[in-house]
Amino acid sequence: MKKNFVLGLLVILLAVASCSFTNKSFESDDKDKLLLDLITYVLERGHYEPKDINDKFSANIYEDFLDILDPTKRYFLESDIKEFEKFKYQLDDQIKNTDISFFNLVYQRLIKRMDEAKVIYADVLEKPFDYTTEESIRIDYKDEAYASNKKELKERWRKQLKYNALGVYDGKVKIRKKAMTMAGGDGVKGEELASADVEVELSESDIELRDMTLAEVEAEARKTTKNTLDEFFDFVADLERKDWFVQYINTIVDEFDPHTFYFAPDEKDKFDISMSGKFEGIGARLQKKPEGAKIVEIISGGPVWRDKSLEVGDEILKVGQEGEEPINIVGMRLDDAIKLIKGPKGTIVNLTVRKVDGTTDIVSITRDVVELEESYAKSATVIKDDYKYGLINLPKFYVDFDDYTERNAATDVAKEVDRLKEAGAEGLILDLRDNGGGSLKTVVEMAGLFIKSGPVVQVRSSGQGKEIHEDKDERIQWDGPLVILVNELSASASEILAAAMQDYKRAVVIGSKQTFGKGTVQNVIPLDNIVRSNEHGDLGAIKLTTQKFYRINGGSTQLEGVKSDIVVPDRYSYIDLGERDQENPLAWDKITPADYEVWNGNIDYEETIKRSTERMAGNPQIKLIEENAKWLRDQQDETTVSLNYENYKTTQENNKERSNYFKKLRDYDSKLTFESLKYEQELFTQDPVLREKRDRWHNDLAKDVYVEEAINVLRDLKLNTIKHNSTLAGVKG
């Protein structure tokens, strides 16, 4: 199977590369034009679903590029847009003719408007803000019109700067109050300090705030805001024209689908390092948003994953190095924001974050390398009512592509299954929540642990027939009751496994309404491999979508993901996450089903699902989770912020109070007992850190209502099987 997959991939790459030698010669002496020519050529011939480069395509590039350069609409004027509009339906022709005059015009105008913006913000921040006036700002800029003149543009800057300074002012007012409290002033008793929502230690600058008037605090807030903007514009000034051109190239590339991406030479090197798992940073994948950078994935074993202070859906607004003022990343290119966030192991980055629940917080993360051990499979036994069950947590489908005989997810899970069987487990939970995917080969092998043999997934390349990947090993590692846990962040390979087990009716899938919905395959193609000769040095590479996954029932996992058999609400239930929240995702479709037989395990799935649904409907913890999810949706929908300090403070306090109310979700106790397996307990004597990690994991599992319900489902599956077999025995008798 592995050989066929590799050969299929090789055919695709060779087809793209060989066409370049036989059909076209790339001889431009302009590197920008050469890149444009190369990339569009590869996209048209190698992408799974090539798009027509026509007027509609042109209009999309036009709008998206302007939105990327000026997401908050604080640079370009309406007159600029009118001048740009003549290109709106011409970019398709420009791309075909390697004409970059649109880019040149927009780039030059942007630099000019940014220079003007420096004068505007410096002037605005010279004057005090009046936080007693009743005014507000909308932070959803998409439907905002461009300013018609410079006066209107300056007013827009004034509001934005007031909003930025308001958050700084609020923070300094709180510190001032804390400092006065510690000094016994401001009418606040010293014993009340324990209720403060800020750290007790005071820096020298904090003590200085204590003796300031509120007017002086407001001036300090403006000064801080100006320093932040100065650093932002200094950062932007270091960018070269080629950096902006890469952004233009990726605007074109992004029209094909959200996972196709052009890597400039230095970014390609970083991508190679990250794919090896040996990279330093905070361990999170980000998505560009008008107000900053949204966390869309947390990497298992990384600093954020270990720290648990950030979650998917949080938006990073500012990035500060230890001991320095933070830089506002609103309007910054995502690549540049990431450069600020990344850094050497052991250094600290301070992130100003708007949490999913609407509150704003400063989170300090110590950069580190991803701990590979934390991305490996781990297991535990679960005790309930004198019954023992097994749980395997799998953060990703890992494999060493250079040496498959080395550690991989399939063989590790097989070992854990054997160990759990030996420990007396009567049911098994496979936890794929937050599993972003990985190796296709390991998915097929892992599915084979739970079925006798048969197809696991179908893969189709553009313009070619489908290829069926199947398990041919008739041995079954685990034939007992099986539950698979998923959520909105279970993606790609984890969706393939969950879908296969669901189609076979081999397992009950419990979790969110649907999984992430990534049903596509990407391959990286170095552009240097396509040209005959190249005078421009390294041209980078393109990560290209070349294939699509399909379930064995014929439906794609793309966009729709896997729908859980038992839907349990979580905090993301009403928030758009996953593939459907990306730009230009490929559509869902279906092909002919594979030939497979449903699992004959004598299990009454319908009755089991019915009982679980009834339990969930009456569970107070589930009701609280549902309430929290609806509140988070309302917070996400709130895009107007008051610039009146009292109103702003009241909103912040209400949000904080509401957020604290939902923290009682963490106090839940399932009364389940979790234990490490014998082999791991023996390791604890030499590795106390491992013991600490497992204790933390077990404590988290004991508070997990989804794991508790998975255990209930396993119990029902076993009881239903016993009843079914008893009935059959009675009939035969």
C-alpha cells in the first residue's frame, strides 16, 4: 500500500515538472515575473481543482489583496480605490501576461499612505482623549467604507487610537489602584488586595503610577500607544519590496484553496524545520484576522499546549518581548506577526490576547521546542463500578518518513491496546480530540487494529480514478466495545479513522456536531525543479493541494467532516471553526462507495445512542457547557466597543464576572479513577517529571464529562452485547 501511494505522488510531481520542460520555457530576467509565471503554471497543471483565471478570479484577487494590505481601512482613500478599480477585472490578463503593474501601483501607494499615517497618528496622540464622551467604534471593518478624504481618515485614526489607548489606560488605572492599595491609600484596605485581579509584585514604573493623577495616567497611555506604533512602523520599514510581492503571490495562490501556499526561500527553510518537529516558538498555528492573529491550532507538546493559558479561537492583538513595550500587530502581515512571536528557546514573549469569551488578558509564554514525547500515544485505565476500561489519547498521527520502522502512531497504539487488554480493560476509548492529523499510512494500519480487513479510505487525484487504501491484515487487535472521541479540531487523518469506524459501525463516535472538515492532501514542490536554468537563486516552493480524501461510503470528509453519532455540546458549538471558516475551501462531494461489510459485533447502536442522548439532556454539566457556548457566540457577534471609559470598564467587568462564572466547569468531578499502566508506573521511579505529567493528565480526565459519557456508552455497548448474545442463546436452545 505504501509503495502505491508513493508512486501515485511521484506521478503527480513528475507530471508537473516534466510539462515545464516540454511545453514551456521560463526565461524572464525579472524574478517577480518569473515567479508569477512559474506559480500560475504549477497551479493550473498540478492543483487538484484548478480554477479558471477569469474576471471573477480577478475580482477576488483585487478585493482580497486590498483587504490584506489595509484590513482596518486606515491607509487607502476612496480616491485610491477608484484609481485601483480599473484593474479589478484585468488581473486575470495581467497574470497570463506576467504583468505586475497593479501590484506596483498599489505597493507604491501603500508606502506613501503609510508615511502619511505616521504624521497622522503622531498628531492625534499629542492631544488628550476624553473618555467621558459617549462614542463607540466598530471593530468589524469588512463592511466599512474607505475614507472619502484625509479629514475623515484622520477621524478614523483618532477613534482607532483612542480605542488602542483605552485598553492601555484601563490597565494602568488598575495598576495605579493596586499601588495605592498597597500603600493603604485610595480608601482601600490592605486586606482587600487579595481580591485584586493583577499580580501583587510592583515594578518601579508601577510605583510611579501611584503618584500620578488620572490625567497623567491618560498621557502615559497615549505615550505607550505611540511607542507601540513607532515600533510597528519601524518594523514595517524594514520590509523590502519582495516581501510585499510574496504577499501578492499568496493572494493569487490562496484563491485556489486555503492549504495551497507559496514559500519564499527563507520561509521554505522554516517550513522544513517545522515539519521535522524541531522548531522553537510557542507551538501554535495562526490565521490572519483584521484585529490581529487568531489561534487556529495548538501543537501537541508545545509551550502553549503545556501552559494551557491560550486556546483555539483566542486572538493575539499585541506582541511584546520581555521587558519591552508590546507591538500592536493589527494590520500587520501574518508572516511578520509570526516573526515577532517566534524566538529562541527560553525567551519570554508577552501576548495581549482577546480571549474567546471576550475578555482581554496578557499571557506570558516561555518559548521552547515542541516536546515530541507529548505528541505520542499514551494510555490509562479507567475504573467505574468495578468495571475497568481503557483510554488511549492520540494527539497526532506521527511517523518517521525516513525510517518507518522507527516509532509511529499505529505501532504505538497497537502496543497500548495489548497492554490495556492485559490490564483487563473491557472497553476502549480512542481520544482523537484536537488531533490535527498526520500520516495516511498510520491511519490505515490503525484502522486495521479494529476490523478484520477491508477498505479504510479512498483517495482521488485530479483527473484520475480513485485509489482505495485498505487493511489486508485479517488479525484484529481489539474486538471489544469501542468509542472514538472527536471535536471541531479533529482534522484530516483523525477524520479518516473516525469516518471509517463509523461507516463500518465498528465504533460509536462522540463529540461535536462535526469535525474540522479537512479532506485534502498537499505536497511541497520546489520551484527550482521546474526551470531549466535560473539566474535568480533559490525560488522557494509551493505547497499544493493535489488529492482529496473520501470515506468508504463515498462521501468526502472535506468541509462537512465527520458528524458524531452522539453530539455533545462544547464551548465551540456556535463558533465557526475548521475548514468552513477558511477562505476558498474546496467543496464537499462524493464518489462511488467502496466494497465493505458492516461490522458484525451484535451491538445495538440505536439503543445505545438513544440512552446516551437521554443522559446528556439531563446532565447539569452539559447544560452549563451549552450555556457557555451560547455566551461565547454572543461575545463573538459583539463588534461595537464603547469609547466611554465607564461603559468600557463596566463591559469588561461584566465579561470578567461572566467568564469567572463559567470557570466552575473546571470543578466537575466524574468520580472516575484513572491509573497509568504497570510499565509506566515502573518508569515513575526514575522519571518524576513523567509522573507529574500523568497525574496532571489524570486529574484533567476526571473533570472531563465527555470521557465520563464515553465510559457510560462503553458500559451500554457491553450490556447490549450480553443481552443480544443471551437472546440468541435462548433462541438456539
